[in-house]
Amino acid sequence: MTVQNQEHKFKLRLEQATKELKLVLSEEQKDKLLMYLEQLQKWNKTYNLTAIRDPEQALSHHLFDCLSVIKPIQEHFENRQNATPKIMDVGSGGGLPGIVLAIVLPHTTVTCVDAVEKKIAFIRHMGGVLKLQNLKALHARVEELKPADIDMVISRAFASLVDFTQLAGKHAAVKGCMVGMKGKDPQEESTALKDFKDWEIEKIETLVVPELHAERCLVWMNRKG
């Protein structure tokens, strides 16, 4: 398949996925998402940003997976009448979901945090290439940062719910939330979280990811009390 044919095919698949997810994206946003995916694959050859090497698989397992959380996040902030929320992506890796959030939700401020310098270098590179003024990147261990007063702290395959809340919970604002992107319903992690005093699960929201035949969910957590 030629590069042009693959680009055309990916754009059609992206358009279909956004329809299924009930997302309204501009042509510029779609182009930026595909450019990000292309750059992720390119950098991955040298810097090992993600275990997925196949572009076809990356489209569904990375891009569509991260797009599936957009609608729930939009609704969350709309319900709270928060027009300019701050989001922190913990253990962002190659910018998943942080870069996707920054592209699709331009009125948010997204801070990606990762302890691996080369991954943060890539996120900063993409921020420049895609002109994402709402994207920030911090090379740090999240537990060593000062509390950041964030509206939503999110992670994708970063750690267990217990570790996630214990390491990153201090960055959530008083009325902020923590959101874990997970595969199947993490029942053991949910049970373990009950033994800790700080955070509790508000709800576990099932996600349907286009082209991805696997279980996905969002675990929403609020401070106890």
C-alpha cells in the first residue's frame, strides 16, 4: 500500500470512528490526529514510545481508544459548567491520551507528565509541530511534583487504581476527579481501593471503541466525604 493510499484509508476510518463516537471534529483536528499518529510511529522506531509497531493497530488501539473518552469528558465538564478545565495525564508515555485530548478539546489545558525524558521530548515536539498552545509536558515523577490544583487527573495503563490515587491524587483540585482508563472492569483494584481513605469510585463507565473488539471502561473517582 502506498503512503497516499494509507493516508486516505486512515482518514476514512477516522471519519467513521468519529461518527460512531458522536464526535464533531474539524478537518484540521482530523489532520492533526493523523499527523500525530504518523509521528508516533516514526519516533517509535528509534525511541520505543509504545509497544505497538503496526500503524493499522495503532489507529484503533491508540487513537480510537483515546477518542472514546472524549464524549464522557466533555459531558463531565459541561455538567459542571467548567468551560476551561485543566487536565493532567499521568504516565503519558507517547502522549496517550494527553495529545489526543489537547487536539480535540482546545479549550482545556492538558499537562502530560512522564518520568522518561525521551517521551516528554516527543510530546514537546508534537506540541510544536501541531501548534498546541494548550499542551504542556513535564519530565518528572508525578509524586515529586507540588500539588497542581487540576480539575481532572487521568491515566491510561499507568498503575493500579490504588497506586494511581496514592501517587497522583494530591494534584486533583478540591472538587476535582481522577479517571482511570482501563480494559475490563478492574474488580480486584476496586476492592483494594476501599481500604484506602482518600478516594472512592463514583462509577465505572463502559466504553465502546470503534474497530476494537476488547473491553474498555473509565473508572471515575471522587474524594471520600
